[in-house]
Amino acid sequence: MFRSEEIGDSAIASPKVNTAIALESAQLLAEYKPPVLPSHTGDFLDLTNPYGDGESMDWNSVSGSVGLASESQTPEKRSLTFQPDAPRTVSVDEIDAPDSPRNWTMAIDLTSAGDVEFNGERIPTGAAGKLSEILELAEKTRDQPVTLYVQATLPLPQIVREDGSIRTNRNDLEVATYRLEDGEITLVDQGPSRGFDHDLVELLKRASERAGEGNLGLIIQSHGYAAKGLGGDSGEVSLAELEHAITSGLEGSGKSELDLLNFDSCLMGNLNVIQAMQGNADHIVASAEVESAVADADGQNMRTTLGALLDNPNLTPEEYAAVSIELASAGHNGETGNTDLDSTGTYTLAHVDVDQFAQLEAGVNELGEELSALIDDPSQRQTLVELMNEIRPFSEGGAMLSGSFASANRDLGLFLTELEQAVSSGELRDPDGSLSETVGEVRDALSDVVPQYHGENFGQYEEMAGLSLFLPNDEHVDVTSLLQEASPLRHMISSVNNATLADFSKRENLVRSLTYNLETLSSFGDTSALTAAIENLRTAEDQAQTNIAMANLQSLLVDANSQDLGAAWMNANRPGYNERRDAIFAQELEQMPPAWSDFINSLRVQ
């Protein structure tokens, strides 16, 4: 950490930081303990502190810290009240010019911190680990025409209660921005977060002014949600908000778009994302699959990704994007700690040439027209839905809840392959060859849009093309299966079939669960027979009577589920499920061409 006793009072007058101390701070990052505050007012959330009991420090001093909060210290995003005009602890007016014109100025926005357990230790990931990696590159900027600006969320101040538990308030979140140039690290800004989009705007303002006529790049490390946008410790942004933030950050700089935009984030190699970013970036690097933080791998390796640029500042944006993919193919994203070459942070990674996207967009629109002509035939419609469901969807992470919609973003290249095979086998009709011709045109356009792609050699990743789109699952097309899964009767049948719950000594727990579910069904029909059967189970005097009561109850539940009571519950809940489904379609198709959107929308069963 930057220690005030080592850099002294001069740090307050000038935020320039000694490189050796900065590198030491990176090594000490894992031992960092966020500041402990004596008291606070506001909306508190409980959490566990994996770093220990805290260490008192002057949180307002310029010398500050480069330590980042772990994900276990990151409370859920709620009650965020960031103030865009909040006063800054440090704010440097960068009137000094670089020693030479910049070939590259790279802005790196580290928005989300976390940690993972590896070999029995907690290792910082996300913003926490990547800030350490980037600061270590300071010396490589010496005598190079490259400037790095890195902005990172700082650890939340902690409040220790009398019982020893720890609370934080996300509205206390601060961000710090460092400039790495000519071998030196300068703290140019620190203060309360202004929210994801406002923080990004301020970062880009600094970087774009420094860039002059040179290349300008942006790396965003965050949680990625494809069509839903991005999220970090300081909130979330939609694709429209991200587009506006980039435009606002470049305003007045003489630049209208980024030369390179790198999403070190999950799922952003998506057609919705690329369409939204047209006019904001010439070249994009992104992963269609989730990026992982496991073992010693953590998304893209910032040491080698930025190191390649510092080694060759004359790279064009196109060349630098290609190098990023080459590094992934060479395994660099699987060795961020250089200890486990079997793990990877990027299962997929693509270089997208945004200038070529309009041709792909037109091809996908034409493909929508071709496929729409087929679905008037119910058998052809069903074949198309089955083809989509045969393709492995990209992950979304997190546990699936009963009755929730599964991920449905799939690789466009694999879908084209499925269409080609279905036409060849006769499963799909193509009497005049127009469908095959359109599929070929889309594939050619896709190759132009994604000139470089890396996919790991498992899970069909190596066969993919690098961009995803929404291809609905069966439950998106028809919500009946989700309704059946979520039905209280279905849960009751499952409980009665559970051998552990069927034990006489545990029947009271089962009875409580069954009674609760039955109460939710009482408004949909006659439940008197089920009520009596549950009472017989409750009053059973031994295992034999329990077995008889369970068998009777199971028979009644199966009949109720297939007859009026089950149908009434499903009919009452179907509109709500359809509404949720339709909202997903609207979001996933918002940026897509009209004929394609019409085709996907027409697959829905109301």
C-alpha cells in the first residue's frame, strides 16, 4: 500500500508516486485491510471480512491505498445514491504535456472487485488483482509513447459493531484514477464514486485529452450481461447508457469514437452489443462466453495484454486487437499467476471489426426473412426450434430457480452450421436454394466481422465463430414446461416421493411443507380431499400407517395435477409467465434487425 510514512507530506502536495513503492504496494495487496470507521449512519449491510480485524488509517490522505475489496466484502447493489458532483479528495488538472506525442493512450476501468480461493489462500480477482498487475507495468512505460490511465473502485470502509460483525455502506464507495507514464505513477483523481457511467465519463475525458491525435483505447473490467449491459461495484449501465457515456467522455477531444474497446467482461461478444457500439469503437475485443476467475486465471491477463502494447507501441488498433486474440490462443489468459496452465479466464475471445458489421446485420435480417417463410408449416417451425435447442447456450452464472428462464444466447456460427446440415438432410425445405445462399452470405459476413477468434478445445468452443445471439429455448417458446415445474402440486408430488421425508419420524416437516403448498392452491379449486389426506399423514401412528397415507396422498396429487386443480393454477399463472417471457424477447431483440426480430417473435406460443 502507499504508506504516508514512506512518501511523506509531499504526497499531499503532489500525487506523483515513487514507482518502487507502487510496485511494493502491488505485492502487499493480498494483505491489505480496508479502513475501519468508528461509526456511520445510513443503510448498512452485514458481511464477513476475509482480511482480518481491520487496520486503522487515514482514508482521506492522498497517499491512500491501492487495495481493493474482495467479492465477499461486496454487498448487494441497493440504495445507491451516488452524487455526480461529489467533492474530490484528489483532483489533478493535468496541464503538463507528455514528453512526446502519444501513439496510444489506454483507459482501463476496473469496476468490480472480488477474490477466489486457490491452494488454501484468498487471491484478489477482478479490480483487486488487475490493479496490481497494471501497476507493475509502470516501469515499462518509461521512454515509450504510451500512457495508461487505470481507474479502480476502492475498498468500502468498514464499521465494526459491538458483537464483532462488520457492516459497510455501498454509498461510501470511492474510486481512484492513476496515470502510468514515462515510468511514473501519478494519482490524478480520488473521491466518492459518481456511479458507473459518470465514473467512466470522467476517465475517458482525461484519457482522450491526453491522447491527442494518437490511438485511444478503453478496457472495461466488469460483470457483463450481453443485451442487458454491464454492472460493477458502482451500479449498472444499459447498452444505451454505455453508448452515451463513451460519447460524453470523448466530447471536446476531437475524437468521435474509440480506436479499440476491450470488454474484459462476461458475455459481451453479442450481436446486440456490437450493434449498440457502432459509432463508438472501430475494433472490439469481447467474449461470447462468461469470463472466469478460477484458480489463478481471471478473465484477460492484463500483464500480457497491456504488455504487448508497451512492447510494440506502433501496433495499429486492428493489429493490437489481433494480438489480444493471439495471446488468448497461446494460453496467456490461463496463467495469470503462472502456476496452473489448465485453467483459463477466457473460453472464447473475438476481435470484432465494427466497420464490417453493417453487412452482417443485413445478412441476419435476410436470414430472418427466409426462416419466417418456413414457419407457417408447423413441422418446419418445430424443426427450427429443435435446431436452436441442440446448440449449447452460453452460461449466465448463478443457480437456476424453479420456474426461471434458462440462458438462450448461442453462437451464430454454430446456428449456421445446424441450418446447413438440416437443409442437406432434408429436415428444412429449400427448394430454390435461397436459404442455403443466404446462410453462406451470413457466414462470409461473419468471417469479415470476426477476423480473429479463439475458442478453447472443448465444449465446441473451437468450432464457434465468436458472436452470440438470442435463440430461444423450448420454455421461451412455450412457457408450459416452466409452469409445470413451478406448480405447487409438482412440488408436493416430489416431496411425497422423497424417501427421506417419508420416514415416520420426519413426517411433521413434510406435513408443514405440504400444508403450505396446499394453501396456495385453495383459491383454484376443491382441495378438501387433499386436506384430509394430509391430515391422515399427520395423525399416522407408525411407519406402516405413514406408508399407507403417503401412497393415498400421492395418488390424489397426481390426479389433481393432471385434472382441474392443476389446470386452473396453470391458467391463472400463464399470463404472468408470458409477460416475463415477452420482456426477455423485447430486451434480447431490441438491437436486432427487424425481419430477424419478427422471425424470433413469431416462434412464441401465447
